[in-house]
Amino acid sequence: MSKSSAQYSQYAQHHPHDHGRAFQRRPALATATAIPLPATDDAYTIVHAGKQVRFGPVVFWIVVGTVVLLGLWSAATATYFAFRDDVLTRLIARQAEMQYAYEDRIAELRAKVDRTTSRQLLDQEQFDQKLDQIMKRQTALESRATALGAMPDVTGSIPRAAPQRGDSSQSTPKPSPISDTVIFVAPPDREARLESRAPTVAAPPTSQFAKNQGFDNVLVRLTTSLDQVERRQMAALSAVEEGMDSRMRRMRGVVSDLGLNLANLESAVPRSAMGGPFVPVKLTANAGPFEKQLYRINTTRAEMDRLNRTLALVPYRKPVIGEVEFTSGFGVRSDPFLGRPAMHTGLDFRAATGDPVRVTANGKVVSAGWSGGYGRMIEVDHGNGLSTRYGHLSEINVRVGETVKIGQVVGLVGSTGRSTGPHLHYETRIEGEAVDPQKFLRAGVRLSAG
């Protein structure tokens, strides 16, 4: 292949008008002489078997590029067919690896979601259990508050405001010395102020449970509030139990100090009309400290009621109301008429004519009329050898055989009989023997204190 000019071609030039004519080959020269042509860069010449073919540079490089591309394609095709199985295997392995990775990731996310859901369900279940326990505890505390409200020795379930200084309506009432029964009133500093209801518990929406972590704090606050209510209730029961025990000790001490037989006094108590089947009191197996303490208090209360009915026959109250002022005590004194030593068998209470005279214990009137130096006198038998006398009366309001109750007005103060002025002569007797009434009055003061 050589590069030469077109003007030196060995072939005759064809005119364009020669197309269509029969091609006539000219006779070749006797000798073919190649005339060297000057080299140029305008074309490429391929010489083969004595023939020359000229190509332009563009066509030449197109042919060369085509041959190179065909070679590369052939090499790639051969390589592909040679290594096709390995490539496919690798691609398949890669796809499988990616698939397994995605499946593992999806399984991990699903497990995480399951764990989260299980944790939420468990937390929700625990929350519901705690809330249910709080509701049950609140119900129990409400029933306890109801039980405490029914007890006269403690404040009811509605809190009361603390009494203000100088407010007489809020002052603690003192038991009257002349009353049907002696009612123990707890001191103001030991009064229980209970709440009948704990804060209302509202169940939160379940859909917000996982988002709101403040429910634990709500449960803690509710539990703390219920703990405070329970402590106040227990404190109220403890105060009542302590007060009742102290009261019982004082009542038994009074009977002992007066030298009376408690069993005999109890046997002398008249039986009221009551009845019903016997149902023993017993605690349940799951009774808590509150129930046990309430059981002890109720048992003590029943015993104290029995002692109150017994002491209702003991004349330890005052026969007149108001401040007590004695004009003459029990024992030896100078007789107001004769001026000589004489035994005074009772107490003389200063009073005005017409003041009411009240019986100091339950009993039956055994005497009502004129009785020598007593003037108009009333004697009441309280049973078990105890009796009281009320002398120098200006008027008698009861009859013999009549049953009288504590504090009932039986007559009016006067100055009848052996008397120097209006006053009440009061006696207490055991088995007919006069004893100092102040001993019984001091016992009444001791019982009414605290």
C-alpha cells in the first residue's frame, strides 16, 4: 500500500459521458512501467497483485475503526462465552447476598417492632394492674372512712375547719356531770380529720400510653395520697383506741376507789328490752391492721357501754347545776342550833329557793315526803346497797315507787325542816351507812376529765 497522486494512475481517465458505453479495454502496453509518483498526504493506496486502490483518510480510518471494533467485540464475545458461568454465578450470588441482607434487616426490624409492641403491652398491663390496685385501695379507704364516720369518738369523713380562737361554737363540749351516759370526747389535738374520697382516678387513653411517660408519676402521686389518707385513718383509730383504753382504766379505777364490787353493780343493772340471734364477731382471714384495730375498738366499746350502764347506778354527779359551793361538809361540825359538836351526814349545797334538784343516778324513789329534821325529803334507791337523799326541799315532784333517770328534776330547793336558810342537804349511803358524798363527786370529776 502506498500513497500517490491520482494523476499518475495507470488507468485511463473516464469521462463522465462514457457511462453507458461498452467498456473497451485498451491494449496493454508491451511493458508495464510503474512511474513513481510524488507522495502526498491526501490518500492511502493499497497495492495488491499489481493493483492499487486508493482510499481517502476518512474512509481509511472508518475501515480501521470498524476492524478494531469488530476485533474488540469478538474478544469480548469470546471472553463472555468463556467466563459467562462465573459472571452469572457471581451476579446470582450478589443478588442472593443482597436479598438475604434485606431479609435479615426486615426480620430485625420486625423483631424490634414485636419487642416494642410486647413492651408496650406489658407496660400497659402493668399500668392497668397498678391502676386497678389503686382503685381497690381507694374503695377500701372509702369504706374505712364510712366506718370511722359512724364512730362518735372520731371526726366524720368530712374534714372540719380548725376552731378559731374565741369561737365558742367550735369549742370542745365538756360532758355534763349530770347526764344519761358519760361520753368521752377526744381532745382537739387528737381529733382525726379524714377525707372520705381519694382523688378521682381517670384511666388515660391507651393510644397515648407509649407516648406519655408521666403516668408513673401520676400513679406515684395517687399512691402517696392514699398512703396519707390511710395514715390519718390509722392515727384516728389509734387515738380512739388509746382514749377508750384510758377511759376504761379510769372507770374501773373509780369503782375500785369507791370500794364497790363491779360484779355486784353489773348484776344490779336492770335489763332493757332487747334480743336477737347470737352472731359471734370474728375477723376474716385476710384482715389487715385497720380491720384488727377496728375489731379491738368495737370490742372495747361494747365493754365500755356495759360499764357506762353500770356506772349509771353510781351517784357521782352533782345534784345541782352551776358552780358547787358547800356551806357545810361531811363529818363532825358544830350544830347550827345547839352549838355543840354533831355529826353531819351529808353535804349542804348553797342554792336559792326554787332551784331544781336533780337525781344523781338511775334508781327508784323509796321515800318522798316529810321526814323530821330533813323537812321535805326524797330518798332514791340505786340498787346494790347505794342510795341518795335530798332534804330541806320546798317542793317534791316525784312519788314513791317511781323510776327516775339521771338528771331528772325530783324537787326544788327550800328551807324546810331543821334548816337555817335555803340550801340542799345531799347524802350518799352504802348499805344504809352515810359516806362522804365528795368521794363520789371527785370520782365524777375524774371520769369527766379528758
